[in-house]
Amino acid sequence: MADVITTRCENAILEVTLDRPKANAIDPTTSRIMGETFKVFRDDPELRVAIVKTAGDKFFCAGWDLKAAAAGDTGESDSDGFGVGGFGGLQELPDLNKPVIACVNGMAVGGGLELALSCDLIYASDHSSFALPEIRAGTLADAATIKLPKRIPYHIAMDLLFTGRWMDADEARRWGLVNEVLPKEKLEDRVWEIARLLASGPPLVFAAIKETARVAEALTFQDAMHRMARRELVTVNRLSASEDSREGYIAFAEKRKPVWKGR
């Protein structure tokens, strides 16, 4: 079963591939494996960036495995449920303060779109498409209902949620759902280019960015600024007391590239 998730590392980059034919649907067991995989990524100081991709060209991910659910495998009877990171291993994983990039090739449906939304950056092939068909089954796309109206214009998000219609890659780019759309044969090269760029950056700053953005989502601007001023954000405090906090200035003065140590 562990073979449904494969990983490979290049320096500080972890690539995680979901390979579960025919549609890369996620059942509770797969979700728990994904959660443990991303937990390892979160906790390994040598890893700085993750790429989330799937095998095949037709489906990025079809979301929740309805066949498993129909057979009674809903995850509710297991004490671990969907695992440490919630459905897909990412969307509820606490303190994940490293950049995660979604490499979307094919259809991202329901929970598959929610998996992509759990990432910080989304790059898609030009034949990719997106949909939230839960409305047709009389169910709620819970994570997407929370996240999507904050990522794209409200009325476009409501259109997708209310109708279950498909959005192609070009429209997704137009509304800002994805960062870039590329030909399939160029997608992975571009994703790795971005991953290498981020891996060469200051990890403590990335961590501070992610925690600040996450905390500020539920606060007013002034309240968020007050929390930082009161030193209530762990990653911001760690950054301000770190060697890296001075490295950028020193490197500039010495006319060299900064060397980020993550400490």
C-alpha cells in the first residue's frame, strides 16, 4: 500500500508523488500515508521545499475515493481518521512552515482541488481542469468552501461551489487560482525551477511568512501587527534572533550571495 506514495529528494527538495490508478483518488489509508510523509518533510531540517504531484495524465486527483466510502471505509471508524494532516495529508497539518508546490497535470476534482489548494503555489499543465462536483451528490466541499472564496473572487468561487461546473486551466489562471499554465512537457521542469529557487532562499523567512499569513487570516491588520509586536509568533521571533537575520545585510555589504543556514 505504501507504494501509492513515492518520494525522491534532490538536495533540500522533496518530491511526493501519488500513484493510485485510475484516478489518484484518496482513501483513508492513503491519506494517512500522505500525512506521515508530509510530517517527515515538516520535521526534517534538511528539507526546505516540497513538490506534490501525481502519476498519469488524465487525473491529478479525483479527491475522495467514493468506492472505498461505498464499501464502508470512511475513516471514521479508525482512531487515526485521515491521519495527522487531515484529508490528503496537508490541509490540517499543523505548523507546516515550508513552501509546498502543487504540480497539477490533469483533472483536479473535489478533494483533488482541495489538495492543490493546500499548497502555497499551483502550477498546471494546459490540459488541466478543476471542479467541485460535491453539490451534485448533495454534499459539502468543506475545505474548498472555506478556502476558495479567499483565493479567487467571491462570485467565481460561489459559481464553482453552487454549480459544480468545470473550470479549464486558462480560466483558472485568469482568476488567479493557479500561478502559471504550461504545456505538459514543460510543467515539471518549471516546477523544479521554482523549487530550486525557493530551496536556495532563507528558510526562516519562509517559515515566518507562512505562520504570519496563517495567523493573520483570522485577524484584522492591526491585531496581527500587535501580535508580532508582542512577540507572539514563534517563527518571527526565531528569525529575529537568528544568524540568518543578519546574513543578508552582511552579504550585501561584502558583495556576495548570502549563505542561509536556517539558524
